[in-house]
Amino acid sequence: MPKWPDITARYGQIPLLRLPKGTDRETAASPGRSVAGKRSSSSLGTLRIIGGYLLRSKARLSLVAAMIVVSSTLGVAGPFMLGNLVQTYLVGKKTEGFAEALTLLAAVYIVQTGAVLLQSYAMIGAAQRTVADIRRDLFAKLHRTAMSAYSGKKTGDLMSRLTNDIDNVSQTLSGTCLQVSSSLLTFAGMLGLMLWLDVRLTLISLALIPFMFWSMRWITRRTGKLFRAQQKELGGMAGFVDETIAGQLIVKSYAQERRMLESFGVLNRKVSISSYWAQTYSGFIPKVFFVLNNLSFSIIAASGSVLALGNLVTIGAIVTFMEYARQFTRPLNDLASQINTMFAAIAGAERAFELMGEEEEESAGAAGKTKADRLRGEIEFEDVGFGYEPGRSILRDIRFAVRPGQTLALVGATGAGKTTIAQLLGGFYRSTVGKVRIDGIDIGDYDLRSLRGRMAFVLQDSVLFEMSVKDNLRYGKPSASDEEIEEAARRAGAHGFISALPCGYDTIVGAENNLSQGQRQLLAIARAILANPVILVLDEATSSIDTVTESSVQQALRGLMQGRTNVIIAHRLSTVQTADLILVLDGGRTVEQGTHEQLTERNGYYRRLLDASGSAAVEP
């Protein structure tokens, strides 16, 4: 087994067993947040959030509470009745009523079992509804979250928070809540009856309780931090696996399988180490309680025998106490074990609830927001500056204006800021300096959902969902008829290959299919045509299409672009030469702007790009 010094030497980010009081590295790195968006400063705060969801199932919880009272009461009554039965019928050698007493005792245990089953059934239902509500709210939150919140986050890690971390909450709610509540109530009931029966034996029984609580406290102070580390490492490994699977073509094409295996091995070892220590420390609890439980049983048996010899306690009372002794530490043991499980669930819940505190876009239909129902398509950037990270500007002093129906082309080297301008136009990010206006209205004053409903984006990497071709095309216009879908596909030049698919327009496509990149791009163009936007953004829309196909698509795009405001991002300068305004970017700044003819005559940066691309002639 690995030794702790080796862990800290090689994997410093795994929390040590002793951190400054009240802090841990996981919390410092990414503190949890509540549903309301406030930081969850403690495990208690996270439990309050979960409790808020759980209280939505009040009827089921009421049934659970009633059954816990019934099962705990009967669990306490059983040993008491057994002691009376022994004292009355065995020690007292009484036979009358023995069968009835035995039947009543059996009935108590049968009803207790039924109550336990019923409370479990009701609690599982409440737990599953709670987890479903949490998952739904988290998924909805992801759709409301601003794009800036996704920067630096891996898809696999986000998926892990919605699945693995929430599954831990589900398992805890289904079992832990019942056991904790039942254990506390059973313990209280047993303690009361034990005091009533014999104070001396009760005090003897309680002698080991301080050792139990001290050991539990010592262990749980460490397991909380370790379970947080475990969940964090699991999320990191999930993100790496997702990234590797998505990039299998690149991994294999560069023969980097061994490197990926080595990287996975490091991450896997981190998970193993954090899990090893979390499970090791949490595993101490049942072992410690097992020893203390047996020791308590032995002490009561010995002490009871001495008291019985002096006629200070009855045999029936000793039987009752020994039965209680057998069960007495079990609630505490269950409670301690479930607290460890609860720590693991809280660690997962904290990671999931972090998403709830992320910055949101403005809600659709928010008060005071302008609808884009009558959008004309006028675009204005006034001294716009932007950076994805504080202190690091991507765009500086961007200024231009495009009238409705005109075409704007953005050209420049890779990383010049072309796509960033398109993202600002769509409201996916907010400019840090200056104003972005559409139809003279600041983009921040628009209802973004309404605004984007009047825009269409055809990106360089087209996205298709796991659904039919027909439904993918209908994505931007859910009310579109089959005839409209086919017409859009024809205009995009996609109808031919769609018809050749196994099920035509009903063929299921998605992230993994046999469509070429060019075919996927044609579907994206057809989807934009069907949406009938006022503002059309084409980000390298024809970059993945062969020269023969590009000619027909360019013709279709020219027809689509008529009467709309168009923003074209392209490296192929031959595709932008008919634009009404060409914005030439370099290093996030505008170095030139004008028409193709004007920029060519200036013999500046645009001319050098044109000569380098071999696209000096204007396309017809």
C-alpha cells in the first residue's frame, strides 16, 4: 500500500490530513454555492439546500416520519418485552399466558419489519424526486449560464457533476436519512428505558460512549476533506476521459496512445490514492465500534451477574440490558458510518451546487428588456474592447457600422479576434469597453432569446444532435413543415446526399455518424436557411466543403443573403470580395476597413493578405 509521505511528495494537491482549522484546499479552490447563487460556506449550508428540495415531498416525508416512530418504538419495546417474558415465564416458571406473550412479541417484530419496509419505500420515492429536481435545475442552470462561466471547464467534469456527484446524493438520501433518523430515535428510546429499569447498569453501559464519540470525531474530521479530494479527482479524470474519447482520431493519427495511457495512469493513481485514504479512514469506524460494542456487552454481562448475585437486579432486567447492549451501540455505529457516507454525498453536492452560483445571462422576458420582433439588422460597434480574462484584451477599439441588408466581412490572421466579434454580436459575451448596438439599442437591453431567434449562426465546426436529419434542420424553426425543410435543403445543396441516406430525412445523425464534414456543414447551412434570420453569421461556413460543392453553396448563400444583414468570417478572401464592408483585423485591432476595391488600392495589410492567398480577382 502507498505510504502517506509518498503521496504528499508526488501529489501535492491532495489535501493533507492536517490543514488550517476551518479550511481545505478543495473549498479554497472552488467553494460550493447554494441554489440562490450564494456561497455554501459549510456542509450545513449544503444540507440546507438539499433539505429544501427534499421538503417538496412533504406527504412522503410525513409517512416516513410516522414509520420511523413506529419502527423505533417497536424496536425499543421488543427487548423490553423479551426481558419481561424471561423474568415472568422462565425465571418465575409461569406457564399461563406464555403463548399469548410470545405471539405478541412476534407480532411486534413483524409490524416493525413492515414499518421499516414502508418507510424505505416512501423515502426512496422522496429521494428520487429530490434528485430529479436537482438534476433538472442544474441542467436548466447550464442553459441559463453565461458562456464566460464555461471557460476553463471540461465537459467531462460538468457531466460528472450532473451524474456521479448527484448519484451520491441519491444513495445518501435513500439510505442515510432513514438510518440517521431511526438511529437517533432508537438511541433515545433505549436510553430512557434503560434509566427506568436500572440506573447502575445504564451508567455502566454508557461508560464507553465517550470513547465512541471521540473516535468518531477524530475520524470524521479527516474523512470530510478526503472525500472532497476524491470527488475532485474523479471529476478531473472524467474530463480527461471525455476529452480523449472525443479526440481519438488525433490521438491515433499522432500515435500518442502511450502518452494518453501514461497521463490517464497519473490521474487514475490520484483517484486511487485519494479514495484509498478516504475509505481507509472511514473504514476505521465500524471496526472501532465493533470492538467497543463487544466490550460493552461483556462489561454489562459481568456487572449484571455480580448485581444479580446480590439480588440487586432481576435476571429479566439483565436479559433486557444485554439485548439493549447488543443493539445500543448499533445506532451509534450506523450513525457514524452514515456520517461518512453523508460526507461523500455532501462533497459531490457541493461540486454540483457550484454551478448554481455561476453568472447567468439575462432571463428571457425579463422586465424592461426589448423584444427583437421587428429587428431591421443595423449593427454598430463603438470603441469595443473585450478580454476573456481580466487584464488580457482580445479586442481593442473596434469601431464600425453596418446598415440593414449590408454584408460585413471580417478578415485577418488566426487569433485576430474575428470569431470574438461574432460572439459579442450574439450576446454570448459582453464587451468590457464600449458599446455593441443592434438597431441603435445596446445589446444588453435586448431579450437575448428573442434577439437570437432573429439570428442564425453557421459555424466552422457544425453541430448535429442525436436525432433525425429532419429534426436537426427543424431545430431553428420547430414549426417548419416537411416541405419547408426539403426546400431549405435544396437551396443549400444538401437534398441530393440526404435522399441517398438509408432513411432519407428520417436518418438519425449526431456527433458520431458517417457524414463527411462537408455534408454536416451543408446541413448547418440548410438549418440557417430554414430559420430565415434577419442577421446571418457565417464563420468559415464553406471551409470544409470541396471546391465543386462550394460553387453551388456560394450561389445558394448569395440568394439567402439578399435582404439580410450578413457577417462573414473567412480565411478565403475570395469569398468576401463582394462585401459592403471589409474589416481587417490584426492582433485584436482594426488596421483597415472599406470595400474590396478601396482596400486593394491602398496597398496595405489587406493587399498583402490578398496577394498571399492568390485571390486578387473578384469573383462574379
